[in-house]
Amino acid sequence: MSSYTDNMTEKEWEAFCEIMLRHHYGQPNFWSVPDKDSGDFGIEFYTADGTIFQCYYPDLSADMKKYKQKIQKKINDDLKKLKEYEAGIGGMLGDIKVKQWVLAVKHSISI
């Protein structure tokens, strides 16, 4: 059985995440951060309630051990970016206080 997301590219995965999250949070409560806009500080989207999102599309052909290592590395690298870019992120978010960080990961499960 295949799913809608099976053959997506990285950019299509990010666009899919944006559509789903924008629908969930509602237009006035959700913002995307374009990579072109003086850097995205490692954030793809943020919400009025203080949730920040990063999308990740790892190599899906990797075995489970390597897949898990890639996810762990991504988490560690991105959490370091949050600290490194704390001032820039704060300026971008204004009065919004970060309450949670979410990593939206594309994965493939064989049944």
C-alpha cells in the first residue's frame, strides 16, 4: 500500500507540512519562514501559541539504525541552532514565547 507522501521531494514534504499545519492552526495563527528571508534560523513555521516547527526529510533508503542516527543528529543540530540563533528568533517572533519545538519527519514504513 502506498500513501500520498511516498514519492515526495524534500520541498514537497515541506509544502505538505505547511498545508496541514496551516489548516490545523488557522491562517491568522500560523506563519511560514522562507529560507530566503535572511535565513530561517532553522525554523520552517511558527504559531501564535509558541510552537515552532522544523521539517525533515531523511534518506528513506537507509536501514533503521542509520535512519535513527540521522534523526538523532538532526535533533541535536537543530536544538543547537535554536540556542545559536536565539536573538534572531526572538526578533522574528516578537511577543511570541517559544513553548515547544516540533520536528516533522518524513518516514516510510514497509508493511
